Amino acid sequence: MDWERVKILHDRYLKAETSLDEERELYTLLSTAESLPRELQATKTMLEALHSIAQDRCDLTIRHQEPRRRSISLRRIASIAASVVVVAGITLAMLLTPIESEVTEPMIVCHINGTMVDDQLIAQAEVQRILGGVSKNMHTAKERIDNITRITSNKQL
């Protein structure tokens, strides 16, 4: 199993950056894995529950479109309710469980011209460049104001 690919897809999934095809790939990779790390087990259970709910909705939709109406069985309602409870429980557990991180320092993220930058030195250099431009513009504006003040004071004399 390509664990690097699983990790990339898992991280992108938690950031809501995956496409439907990538989510399907993650579901397939996790559901076929023999053993999983703790952080992936919760995601696997959640994806399986969501898949089950999606299957139940498809079955209900197909039944609803049939010419004659059938009543939804109590068993079907119970399975949907159980799936919802499982998803809610997993979501709550994921929100309350701290994720162990290998990063010891806080990650600095900024955007420069629409590109995400997580290198502190690049971010600091960009801030200094911008502040230098602001400082230069303020110095130029102060010189112009001083010139205007001198001109108006000479005209008044």
C-alpha cells in the first residue's frame, strides 16, 4: 500500500480539498487496508458510514421512483438512524481528539500574490519589502508636504 499517497489524500480530505475521485480513492485505499494507524481508523469508519448512508439514500430514491409506493421498513429507518449516530459520534470524536503532530514549531502560512507560502524567511522578506515601500512612500509624501508648506509660507510673506 502506498502510505504516502494515503497520507496526502487523508490530509487533503480533512482540509476539504479533495475531489470526488480522490475521496473515492481514499475510501478504497482505507477499506482494503489490513491495519491502519489510529488517526486513519476514525476516517475509515467515517467514510464507511457515509458510504452506507449514500447507499441507503440511493435505495430509497430508487424505491421512491417506482410506480407503486412501498412503505419504508422499520429496519431501513433503524439502519439510517444508526448510520447518522455513527457519523455524528465519529465527527465528535475527531473534533475532541487532539491530532498528534510531528511539527514542533507553529507553521507560518501567508499568501503572496495568491500563492501559499509556509517559509518564515520568505514571508519576513516579503513583509520587509512591503514595509520598505510604505516607508519610502511616506518619506516622499512628507517631503512634498514640506515643499508645499514652504511655498505657501513664501507666498504669504
